[in-house]
Amino acid sequence: MYETFEHRADIGVRGYGKSLEEAFENGAKAMFSVMVDIEGVRPVETEEIICEAPDIEILFVEWLNNLISHAHLSGKLFSCFKVEITENSLKGLAIGERIDKNRHHIMTEVKGATYSNLKVDKEDDMFVAQCIVDV
């Protein structure tokens, strides 16, 4: 489960999960859903993402910004994500394919994840990871 939400000139992304890892994975899906119709991105190539931060909230921003960097540098779009979190370190996989402008419905460029509206928390029985992305 994931969603986007309005925020002045930018867009908020929010991931939910039964675990912290699942919330981070779904937060990444929310961000890529701003960029492209992720239903059309086949999970055929894998990129490994490793990052760490002083706390779990900043780790979420680092995760998203690393995904953006890997996507731009590799010329890929991602639609599936796997995350393992140990303390304030993350080891993840981003799975997708090279951009095909004839097949992919590209929507909005995301420049980066920000600290605005940043929250990683447990609400009732669900984890939530959210922030604003600069478009």
C-alpha cells in the first residue's frame, strides 16, 4: 500500500507496511508512481542500494535519494523493491528495467526526496514512511 498527497508545488509520498521494511518499499513505489506508470515497468534488472543515516527518518530520505541517483545513472525505472534494515543501515534491491520511451508512460521528474513532512512511525499496527519529493 502506498499513496501520494498534495503539497504546494511538490508531491508527498507515503508508504505503509506491516513492517518498517515494507513501509520503505512502498514509499519507494509511491515515489516511482509519481515518475512513471509503474505497472508498465517490468522487474527484469536489479540494482543493489546500500545506505545509512544517523536515524531511521533520515534513512528513508537517503533510501529514496539513492534510488533516484541509481535510476538516473543507470537509465532505469524501478517498480519492485526489497529492503533489509538493521539499526540505521539499509540494504535494498531496486528491480526494474531500462527506460523505453515508446513503452513507458513517463510522467513527472522527481529531483529528490526532502526532509519536509518527514515521518517514519508506527500507527496502530501499521508502519508509515513519508516525505515530500521535489518535482
